[in-house]
Amino acid sequence: MGDSLLPPLAIGLGLGLLVGLQRQHAENRMAGIRTFALVTVLGVLAGVLGREQGGWIAGAGLLAVAAYFVAANVALLRRDEDPDVGLTTEVAGLVMYGVGLALAARLTVAAIVTGGVVAVLLEAKERLHGLVDALSDRDVRVLTQFVLVALVVLPVLPDGDYGPYGVLNPFEIWLMVVLIVGISVGAWVAYRILGRRRGLALTGLLGGLISSTATTVSYARQAREGQPAPAAAFVVIMASAIVFIRVLVEVAVVVPGSWTAVAPSMGIMLATLLVMAWLQWRRVGFSAGMGGSGGSGDELHREAPSELPAAVAFGLLYALVLLAVAAASEYLGDGGLYAVAFLSGLTDMDAITLSTAQLVRAGSLEVETAWRAILIGGMSNILFKGGVVAVVGGKALWRPVFLAFGVSLAVGCGILLLG
């Protein structure tokens, strides 16, 4: 018993010293390096004794720790005219007592991770506050709605196969919605936080992660209204390249075992468009390409990517494409499937990518057919964005964009013929 108690006591002491060191360094007068170490060790002892004598000991220890922080707050209120009334230290103390209990329960990894996270969160106060200050009301609403999409809607959906061909699983469909919305929201928040500091390269990267089609429309419109067309062309080409990174991420998440079969064709398309973007970047100039303004970008994504109506619309689109792909694969063969991929990819690459990946995972579709369908969807998406540039942008924009898109489409055709 004594020997088995030493490791959790030692780990608890170390974690308590780590968190207490941060509090002491932050000049917190309520609890420092010794207090946090003692609180964590108390948690370990209370947990061990609780196993032998009953759980009330752990509860009594929690009440004792809480009473200490209450008494310390009262003393500070009486002594100081302007005391620090924040509760971070008190909550951290209670959490570290819980870390001690977890160590006593032999949940060593969870306890170590929790203690480390507490120390990091306490140390990152200024950076976290700066991050929150950089967010607008709309950004907070975007994040809140993403929580609704991911953590409220998803758990209540049934996890079973329904509908024709048995491919409609509400839980899995919405899980794909969460994946796509998560990628877009992450890029959206980064785009908003970076603000005017973003350069053209970063604008193209984040624009491709949020929505390459929306990025194309926005910068085509800006070019037509007098913004520098070479810079706009670079952003459009860069965003179109990033689409294939999204594809690779989605395939890796849904069907990781087939990622190596899909990666070569997508990687070649990605590399081709990146080379064309680099050539256009040289035309724009190094300073603009890396540090200059990326344009206003205010219209890049008018609708927040986590809006529930937008998420539902994508879920319905994904379900329809999933059905269409399954039906085409069964009744029309590869030719019908490729036609569905072409039509679906015109405005959205995610639906055809995820639907074919799901069918590969279910064993209903060969991976060779899947990567061809995804590639055809990607090529049709490039064609659609080329049409947007032709209609919305001016001649100075569509010349470099058409060159880049033309080369990438030629490469895509070569892959289909030789692959």
C-alpha cells in the first residue's frame, strides 16, 4: 500500500508545484507554489483514504479546500481597498484537488493532462484575452452556432442506415456536416482575427478553406470595381489550389485506408495550381504576395459558415449526392457516376468527395472509381469558377486565371487518361 501510494503522491506534488509556480509568478496573493502543491497532495490522500473508509472523505476534503478559498477571499476583502475579485485561482485550486483524486483513482494520464492544461490556461491569460478581444459579435455568434451544430444536434440523431440503398445514416450525414463546418469556421475565425495583417498568400489559403467559390466571386467583383487584377488573380488561383487540400483532409478523415490511393491525383492537381499561383505571385511581387493587403474580403463569406440553415442545406445536398452516387454506381455504371460527380462538383466539392469516400468505406465503391469521380468533380468546380471569372471579372483578371485553370484542367485530363 505504501509503495503504491508514492507514485501518485510524487506526480501530484509535481503537478501542484507546476501550477503553483505559475500562480506565484503571476503574483497571486491567494495561493502560490506551496498551496497548490499541498492542495493536490491532499486530493491524492483523500482519494486513497476514501477507497478505504468511504467517499465522504473525498467530499470533506473538497469542502475544506473550498472553505479555505472562501476564508482567503474574506481576508483579502477586509485588508485591501481594491482586491482582485477574479475566481480563476479558486477554480484552479478545486481542479487541482480533483487532479489529486484522479491520481488516487489511478487515472494517471487524465490527471497529468488536466494538470498540464490548467498550467497552460493560467499562463496564456493575456493571449486568450487578446484573442477574445479580437473577435466581433458576429464571430462569437459563428462559434456559438458551431457548438449548436456539433454538440447539440449531432448527439440526438439516430445512428442507423435508412432509405434506398441503405446509405442514409442521419448521424453520419450530420457528422460530415460538422467536419465541413468545422474546417470553414476555423478558417473563418482565423481570417477575422488576422484582419488587415493578412497578406495575399494567407488570404488565398484561408479563402480556399472557407469557400473557394465565395472567394472567387468576391475577388472577381473587386477586380471589376478597380482593385488590382493581378493580386485578385493570385488569390483566386491560390484558393482553388487549397480545395484539393480540403479533399485530402476529408478523405483522410472518412476513409484513411484509401488516402494513399487518392493522394497522387489530388496532389498533382494541388501542385499544378500552386505552381501557377507562384508564377502569378511573382508577377504581383514578393512584398504584396506575403505581406500586402489581401483586399477587403468583406464579401468573402457573407453568411457565417456555421449558420444552421446553411448547415442543414449542406446536409440535404450531401444526402442527395450520396443517393445519386449510389444509384448511378448501381444502375448506370462508372459513366453515370462520373456525370453525377461533374454536376455535383460545379458548385461544391465537399458533397461529392464525402459521398464517394463514404461508399468506399462501406465497400460499395472501388477506390479507383472514387478518386476519378472526385477528380472530375474538382475539374468541374474549376470550370464553374472560370465561368464566374468570365462573367464577373474583367479581362485583366480572366487572362491569368484562364491560363492557370486551363493548365490544371489539361493536367487533370492527362491524369484521367493515364491513371
